Amino acid sequence: EVEKDPEYKSPIVCVLGHVDTGKTKLLDKIRHTNVQTGEAGGITQQIGATMFPSEAINSLTRKLPNINVNILVPGLLIIDTPGHESFSNLRSRGSSLCDLAILVVDIMHGLEKQTLESLDILRKKNIPFIVALNKIDRMYQWKAMQDEAFMTTFKQQQEHTQEEFIRRAKEAVLAFAEQGLNAALYYENPDPEDYINLVPTSAITGEGIPDLLGMLVNISQGSLAHKIKYKPQLQATVMEVKVIEGHGTTIDVILANGVLKEDDKIVLAGFNGPIVTNIRALMTPMPLKEMRVKGEYLHHKKLYATMGAKISAQGLEESMAGSPLCVASNEDEIVDLCEEVQRD
Ligand code: GTP
Ligand code: MG
Ligand code: NA
């Protein structure tokens, strides 16, 4: 286990967008998992979290022609959210701690109702984002090159297929303009400060995923460099409350800064007043595994940000998702923290 404060932490990247645009499938493609096919009706109904270690990202970004992505961050913690209209509270909660977001748009459908709702959240919270223009494999007679960088595969498409893509990308640019936003395909973006980057992707073929990951890393280490510096002050939020066989009621927590330890006295909001308890087990899924999926958990004595962690403890039954999670270092702090967590 790591014993000293890390210099950099993994940025937290939230995935938002209209239902069925391919948010979960994109993550499945990078993880080599099939989470989406296990979802009831193929619909995401919870907030997910997956740690993508930099080695996994590096093996994909190496595909980018003429671009060298030098990865300093330990990885990316990616938060999956539901796109179905009834889950706007989860979209809001899922984006609450994120440094950066991916707004997924189905290139065949353009901007849809929850795309606009997601845009609204991102603008209100001032979260920088890039757009994955997903499902490019649906262009007529698209010839897939598995996991390739976009330009590599685009160049070998037939002219009419390229034209269809360009036409649909232009429609997306126009739709963003109608929302008062400048957008451009990322490889022809005249000014990334001013124009949203559109990154063409396919979650089925993996095309464009190297571009998407490369861009997330570059933005994190560039304009967001101040956000990836590790800070010792604890910052954590309860994302989900779940009963897990063998562990009772557990909470899924996003640890954005600071450290959590086994036996820490935690304070969080509950439906019948604040909850004060001690961490019994501090767990994470394996890297590249989704927190939502039942599987093997790694147990930790100590966890540094950034991480998606599962905590088991006594008395979590009435935990309120969305609550901040605090740690009391002495008895005197408990009263103040109890007030703090119940505030909203
Ligand atoms: P919610 O979480 O329910 O909002 O949906 P989502 O955005 O996570 O989309 P999901 O991953 O569930 O994918 C929805 C459907 O689109 C599934 O049938 C996928 O197989 C399909 N799909 C996703 N990405 C692509 C893509 O790039 N190309 C094609 N052809 N189909 C895709
Ligand atoms: Mg999903
Ligand atoms: Na879906």
C-alpha cells in the first residue's frame, strides 16, 4: 500500500448524456467488460464508478498518430450516470465531484432532451467537457478498424461514408450553436478555450476511443492541472447506498481528496438525523471493474484520493445518498460535522 501523500490524483470524469447514446457501452469497450448487457432493459439506473489506470489508457493512446500523450496522472476515475429522464437527480449527484465530463451524443440523433439537460448541469456547475460524437460505425458502409484512432480509420472510408460523417458532424455543430455554444471537431478546433471539442467515437468498434482518452488526459494535465494536485483535506460524497451480501448495508463513496482509513469515525447524513459510525471495511473493486457490478473487492487499510470506494459499517441503513462524508478526528468535532452533513 502507498504510504505517503501522492503528488497527483486521478481526475474524476463524469459521463453524461441522453438515454442509449452509448455511455455505458463506451466504458465497457475500454474495460473489456459487458456491464451494459447485464442492465435491466439495457438502462443504467445507478451511478457507477470505475478506475482506469494509466497503463490501460496508455496502451490505447499509443494508437494516436503524431501525438505523444505523456501520462502523469495515476489514472482516470470515470463516473457513469443514467440518461433516462427519470434520473436527473443521479445525473446531478454523479457530476457533483467531477473535474471534467464527457457528454455523449448519438451522431444519428443529435442533441436530445437529456443532452440539453446535461448541458444545463455542466454549464451551471461550470464543468469543462468534451463531446463524444458516438456511433460513427452507423455511417452507411462504415468499414471498422477495431480500436483505431479516428483519423486512421476515417481516411480509409469511402468518399460517400466520409461525406455522411461530415454532414452529421456539421449538424451537431449547428445544434450546439442553437444552444449558444461553439463546437468543432477536435482535430480542426480553432480555439479549444472557445470551442467545445467533438470527438467521434464508436463504442462497438472502439474507433476514436484513443482520441477520447488522449484528450481527457491532456486536458487534465493542461488546463486542469491545478485540480489534479492531491489535497489532504478530505472531500468525499456518498453516491449509492446498497445492501451487499456478507456486508449488510454499504455506501459507495467517491473520494475526491484526502484519505480514508479503516476504523475512521465517519459522519454522514441520514434520513433520521446524522449517522456517526466507524469504517469496518474499506473496499474497492479491481481496477477496470465497475463498482456497480458484484465482484471481488480489494480490502484496504488506507485509501488515498482519487478512488471509488465501498464502505461497510454498522448503522448505514438510513444513509442518504448525496451526503458529504466527513471524518471526525476527535469527539469535539462530531457535533459540528453532524450539523454540517445535514445542512442540505
Ligand atoms: P443509459 O445509461 O440507459 O442512458 O444508456 P447509455 O447511454 O449507457 O447507452 P448504452 O451503453 O446502454 O447503449 C445503448 C444502445 O446503443 C445499446 O444497444 C448499445 O449496444 C448501442 N450502442 C452504444 N454505442 C454504440 C455505438 O457506438 N455504435 C452502435 N452501433 N451502437 C451503439
Ligand atoms: Mg448506461
Ligand atoms: Na442504455
